Amino acid sequence: MKPAPFAYTRPESLAEALAALADGGEDAKPIAGGQSLVPALNLRLVRPTLLVDLARAGLDGVAANGVLRVGATVRQAALGREERAHPLVRAALPYVGHVVTRNRGTVGGSIAHADGAAELPLCLVALDGTVVVDGPDGRRTMAAGDFFVTHFSTALAPGELVVETTWPLRKVDEACAFEEIALRAGDFAQSMVAVVLRRDDAGVVTAASVAVGAATDRPTRLPGVEALLVGSSGADAAADAGALAATLVDPPESIHASARYLRAVTGALTARAVERAS
Amino acid sequence: MTEIELTVNGRLVRETVEPRLLLTDFLRHGLGLTGTHVGCEHGVCGACTVLLDGVSVRGCCVLAVQADGGRVETVESLAGRGPLTRLQESFRSHHALQCGFCTPGILMAATELLSRGTPTRGEIVDMLSGHLCRCTGYTPIVDAIEACVDSTRAGGGGA
């Protein structure tokens, strides 16, 4: 199908983009890479009256100063080639769509779209990153854990834009792993797990981050599993961590998988990720 | 209506288009470049893949207005009316197509992949995960692309 008609503008600055969105009202939508939005336009799942193209809004910078600051319109493929990016992000990026969609899709777009099965939001929550938004009431920074509300729903207020995400750099005592299962390579995840472990010199886990997605409606940390891992070696508690994770998710059933299966898969992926994070 | 100016297969094009016009339809209906095929129109099949500023993109998931100021290359840019490129020749000799519907998109994605260096067989398979082919079973396509990697190496990177 083809999109329904809409007006289009491509502002030359962030200020102009925010003004255009404010003028456009609630039926104005920002567009960056368009890899989720254009298919939705084609299927007429969304019918915005105005698209505000962010291509020239000056949001395509990457800088590292304690954290990696990634402009909203930085392409996913560019983040995948960014050597300063946390290894968790680089491990997860090959699962984000396909080469062709990563060439076009943006980091900020994936965050703002907030698909519950998207990898970048999961990584941002697992790493305790932040989302920087700008809008009619000025700029504010939110913890990633507070940004995602549920499927396709975020804490963005009307007229606000994601302008940047900040990603902690790898700490020297950190190890991480990303695990995902999908029906086909590049397809939406059925379940996915990100694990980041810090260890002392004796190899004992001192801090743990365990986040699951796709089996949940948003990237979800599992504090119970994290607490279980602290004080272990990681690998020696992997099976217990998986068993506990399986009880903590309540995935929706679909034609592809039963809830029971998705719980079991989430447990298995958790155990596998904990084992590999060494 | 919005005026756009872009380079398509080396030719400067200036047109006035509706913002909702997809790049695929601009190429096919506006410019008559029907080598770019339209399959699913929602980013699943990969048949519409073209190069935009040197990287492969799905033509059905890019608005023509978004390509304003850009450089687009379609399957017509490979051989034109001249002899087939090495990659196209390899597709022919490996029987990497039957009906040919998916072929233009795969050729463009493979062209980008090969331009980035020497992909492994695994990387070729990963790239192909973004393309649906219902005839070949994919193996001949992987073989055809892989053969071009090898011949590039053997030729010392020469054209």
C-alpha cells in the first residue's frame, strides 16, 4: 500500500524542528531513518498530517567524554562500527533488523519508537544509560529505566524529541553478553537478555545488571536475579539465575509461542548469557 | 508538492513530487527505472533495495523527498547496456536466479557488501537474511557472491 497524504518539512536546525512539531500539533510526527515509520505509513497504521524530517537538525554527532553521547539521528550501522561503544551494544547490534535497515535506521529512532522487542532500548536500560529530550519546556535528561513505559509508549511529552542518548563506556572489571531468539535472523525477538557483570580480583561478582525484553512489554531489569548473582562467580549461579528469571516474566501468548515456552526460553537465555559474561 | 534534486545512476534529476511518494515509485513511475522491484512494501522482502549515498537501503522504506540531495544507484547502474559486471556474470554462471524478482535487490546489497572488503560466507548469509528468494534456496546466491570475493582477492583487488 501507499501512505496517505501528509505535509513534509525538513528543518535546518533543532530549534526549527521543535517549532515545526509544536505548530503541527498532535498529528505531526518526526521522521529520521523511517525504518519503522515508513512501513507503518505504507500500511496506513499511522496517518500523520505533517512529517518533520530530522536529517538536517544537527543531531548526528558522536562524542565520548566519560560516556558515549550518541546523537539521535546517528545510524545504527554507524554505532555498530563505533569502537568506543560498549561491547554489549556491539554484541546486540547485529540482531537489530538487517544490514540494509541498520544502514538507514537511527539510534534515536529505535529508542523513541520503543518497540518492546527492540535491542537498543534493552541495552540502554541494561547499561543505565540516559535519554536526552528537548521540547517546548526545554531540555531534560531521563534515566533509560524511566523512559520506556510499555510497547511503543515512552515518557516523551507532546512536542518533545529524543535528541541524544548517553551510553556508559565499558568499565575495566566488566564482562557482558547478549542473547536473543527469533523465528528468523533479523526478525523481531521472541525473547532477549542482556547481562553485565562486574567482578573483583578473585572473580566474585560485585555488581550485576540483568535485563530482559520482547518477553516483556518494555526493557525490564530483574533485580532479584541481579541480587542472586552478586557474590557468586557468575557461572556457578547461571542455572539458578535462569530458573529465577523464568518465573519473573509473564509473556503474552501468540500464534508462534505459548507463554510457557517463552518463559522457558527467557530462563535459558538468561542462564546462557550469565555463563558467557566472563 | 516538494521539489527534489538528486543524482540517479550518475544523472542529475530534478522533479516535483508528493511527500508521500516512495523512492521505489519515484524510480519506477517517475524515471522508468523498473529494474527496482516492489515486493512487500513494508521492509520485509528486500526486492526494492537500492544504494543511497553508497549504502544499501530499502527503496520502499525511504520517501523520495528524503533522498533529496542524495546519490541513488539502481540495478540499471551495474551493467547499463554494456557487458554484465563480475557479480552479475557470477549470478548467471552459478544459477543464482530463476524468476529473477529478488535479484536486483540482492545485487545492490551484494555490491555494497563487496565494496566494503572481503566478506566471509557467514557475513554473506547474514546480509542475505534481509532478502527473500522463493526460487533458489539461497545457496547458489551465496556461492555467486562468495566467488566474487575470491576473485577479487586473486586479482589483487584490481577491477
